[in-house]
Amino acid sequence: MSRNSSKHLAHFNPPVFYSATAVLLLIVAYAVLAPDNATSTFKYLQTWVVEHMSWYYVLAVAIVLIGTIAIAMSRFGAIKLGPEHAEPDYDYLSWFAMLFSAGMGIGLLFFGVAEPVMHYLDPPVGDTGTVTAARQAMVLTFFHWGFHAWAIYAIVALILGYFSYRHKLPLTLRSALYPMIGERIYGPMGHAVDVFAIVGTVCGVATTLGYGVLQINSGLNHLFGLPIGDGVQVALIVLTTLLATVSVVTGLDTGIKRLSQLNMVLAVLLLLMVLLLGSTVYLLQAFVQNFGSYLSQIINKTFNLYAYAPTDWLGGWTILYWGWWMSWSPFVGLFIARISRGRTIREFVIGAMLVPALVTMMWMTFFGNSAIHMILDQGLTQLGEVVSQDQSVALFQFLEQFPFSSVFSFVAVIMVIVFFVTSADSGAMVVNMLSSHGRDETPLWQRIFWCFLIGAVAIALLLAGGLGSLQTAVIVSALPFSAILLIAMYGLITALRTDSAKRISQHAPVAPISARNPVAWQERLENALLLSSLAEVQAFIDNTGKPALEEFAAEMQKNGYQASVTERKNHVVQLEVTQGSEVSFIYGLHPKATLKPDAAHPERELDNDLDDDSDDVYFRAEVHLQEGGQDYDVMGWTAEQLLTDMVSQYERHMQFLHTLR
């Protein structure tokens, strides 16, 4: 699929970079130079989308949720995001911390108390301030922050990771169109997809930063009396953008990873504080009941458009969230894909959709149910009044009801700031990759440029109408992107069907390896017991492996096929047989380091396969096909045995081509 793509992978994509920058600068200029007109225009656009396109948003998100679960549960779930021999780059704890910080961070702190209380005080249907309203408030909160949101993130990440790591296409959304338009993804159509993704991402990140700066301002006002106003909020955006720039300079493994782990620790401490110092048993009971109610109502909620009893509530909540998650998804999806190489699709969907959704629901229960309990059962009506007036102070007013409230409020402000920094930094990294053919080893100035542009968009939209403008930008920018996403899902399923057919063909019956020499098995056993050195493996590949591949290539050429053998560094040799537009047959021999059975340190990791000459390591000559390493060793085989194995693998390849027709 990707044999012609390497020539396109420059470090800079001018059409995408300049087009996206121009669109975003026009938005900034419009919002700053004509704020009143911009505000009215944004309101009109939001009203139009909600009135005319709500059905489409609801249907699109339902398709995404159902499709993501179906892909994970099907035979496609066993396919890896990367070659068959790929291993994950990050352990589970670091992986969860980074994707959680990128996916929901600031939103959880802003809406953890505010949204359940708002639904309780102003439900879409029914009476306010009742036990029924309280139960329904939590189901609605779960609905907005649960499986639907994480399914959108997961499918975008799956599309990006699969085509990039499995088929070596650029780590951008355009790659999902390859099964349908082929090499044209590198032309204007592909550029347009990436431009839409960048604009949507910047608007989504800017909205999140807008929520974050409002909460930072409210927290600092609550703790230190810092005034609340546009000037302070602009200064806070500038300051946190500078902090994000520092994180940009330090890189992914140092900056974002460490900050994400710090925030995960702080989030766990805050969550445990609310659980242990609050009504512990009640919160645990509420979580189980909320989750059950959510599952029982998920189908009804998914497709409910209030068509028989129209309400403004739908546009102000559900449609806003669906637009927010979709505009945020290129950022979160690309970021999650960037850190998820080597995981199977099933493992990935469970880890990137189910686990974060459950943690999010737990957070919403502990904070939301505690706040509703204070209002409903303890008579703290003042908390509800404060939340209704200003959602950004909800968390801090809520924490006032606990011991050491000032300490916990300070921790909350630190968390919002860190989430702000990681969101801006991660957003800059993702937008930079979208404008650079999916490459992240780009000049530092590009990441810094995007970091500052994201901050500028957040400032402009905040000044042009506050959260209303930010929300409109999210809803409107998600409209074209949602269409691209549905097309990309179709492209993903098409490619997965092809990949799955190839995997099934690997198990087709083939002729067994045979040897004319009656002691061949004894020679192979002796060689296995010796545990070869790197020099011995390299000599085997040079003296036996390469001639065998060349003999196979010559035979294919006699029969009218294009076949060639290439040699790469470290004595890697590879045979390629091309058959017109069909998928090429690849058979390669790679030296591979592995730990000895009696290694002194069996838990150690081999960071650099061919530079490790310790006593714990020996080397194998492993077969690699187009989809990656096959995890079997041919060291010591005769040329005839290698040729027989090549024939067997070629028979499987022909079976694969047959299943595609």
C-alpha cells in the first residue's frame, strides 16, 4: 500500500501549513477587528447548525460508537497498530496518564461539579430539584462524557495509527483515504483534509483553553483575590502558552509525559479526598447505580433529538459536546496514535475507550453526586445558585465544604494549569505533524509557532464573545470534519478487510520444509544449541541467505515476474516480487538479538538489537514479510530449506491475493 509514499514525506507541507495558517489568522483578525459583528455571526451560525444539523451530529456520533465497538469485537481486533513484531513504546500507566490528560483534563475540572448540578437544577424534561432530576442529571453527564466521547477519540486514533504504523503512510488523517483514492492523498484532496483537521483541532483546543483560563482566573480570585476580567485572562493565556513552549522544547518523553504523570497523581489525590472525606458508601453506591442506569438508557439517549418536544437544551449541551469531541478528536486521536504503536486494535480500543470512560464516570460521580447531595439532602442551596451564575467557580465553591479547602483548591488550580500546558503543548505537536506529513522531527520553531497561534486563537475568540464564540467555533468546525471522519471510517474498514484476509491466508496449508540431507535436523539442532553470535548470523545471511534469495528471484524473472534482492545495513537482505498493481511479495532475513534462555537478567529490555554484545544475548536470523517480523528463526538452514520456505510463503501470498478478488 505504501511503496510509493516515501518520496512524499518531506518535513514541511507548504500547501497545508500556509492554508491552515491563513484560515486561522482570518478568524483571529475577524474576531479582534470586528468583535460585535463576529459575536452576532457566531450566534447565527450556532443557531443554524443546531436547528438544521442536530440530526446529523447525533447520527454521525452513533455510527462512530457502534463502528468502533464492532471493529474491536470482530476478527480485526487481533491486528496490531504496527508490524507483527512491534511492541508498545509505553507501559500501561504512562499510556493511560498521557491519553487521559490529553483527552479530558481541563473539562473534568470545569464540568465535574458544574454539569451534574446544572442538569439537576435545569433538566431537559421533568421537574427541577427532585430525586428523579438528580438521577437523570448523572445519566446525562455520563452520556456526554462516556463511551461516545472516547469512541470518537479512539476511532480517529485507530485510523491514524493503523495507516501510519501498519502501512507506513503519513501520520495524518488523509492516509485513511488511501484505499479509495490511492496516491491522490498527496494532492489537493489530501491537503484539504489536513487543513480541515488543523482548523478543527485549533478551535477545539482553543475552546478547552478558554474553559481552562476561566477556571484558573476564578481559582486565583478565590485563593488570592486576583480580579476576574478579560485583561487578566489574556495575561493568563499568554503565561500558560509560554509554559507550554517550555514543554515543547523539552519534548514528548520529558515534557508531556512527566506533566501528565504529575497530573494523574494530583487527580487521584483529589478524587480520593472527595471520596474519603465525603459520603463514601453513598458515592460508591451511586457510581454503580449511575453506571447501570447509563447502560440501560444509552440507546435511547444516543438517538434522542427531542423531536416531539423541542428544547434549546439539546443544542446547549449534547450538540455542543458532540461538536467539541469531534473538533478535539484530530488532536487527541493523533496524540493517542503517537503513543500507541505496537498495541492490537482490541487492546487499543479497550484501553483508549473503556478504561478512560470508566475513570471519567467515577470522577463525575464523586464530584457531581457529592455536590447534588449537598444541595438536595444537606440544604446547601447556595452552591446551586453559585453554579448557575458562574460555572467556572463551581469546583472551588464545592471544595469549600471540605477540610483543608484552601490546600485542595490550590491543588485544583495547579491541575488546571498543568492540563492547560499539556493541552497547548500536545495540540501544537499534533497540528505541527498535520502540517508536516505526519512527521514530528521538525524544526523547533514550527512547534513554537503553532503553540503561539493556538494561544492567539483562544484569546481572539474569548474577546469576541467569551465561551459563546468558543462553543460556536467548535460546533461549526466539526461539521466538515465529521463528514471526513465517516469517509475515513469506511476507508479503515476496507483496509482492515484486506489485512485480515492476508492474516487468514498465512494459515493456509503449504508444503512442509524438507531436506535431502538425512542429518539436516541434527545440524539445525546443533546450531540452535550453540546460540549464534551476530557475526555468525551475518555470515549465514551473506553466504547462504542472500544467494538463496537471488536464486528465487532469478527463477521468478524466468517466469516473467519482476523480482529483485536488495541489501541494507546490518546485513539485512530482502527479496521483492512485484506483479503489476497487486500487493508485492516481500521476504527478508534480519539479524535479531534475543535473550538467552538462562539469561542472568531475563527482565531486561533490548533497546538496540544489534549493539548488544553482553553474555545474556544471542542472535537469530528472522524472516520478515511485508507486514513485519514473523518471529521464527532460519539460522543454519540450508539453501534448499530456505527456498522451500520462500515457496511456502509465496503460496500463502497467492492465497491472500486470491481472497481479495
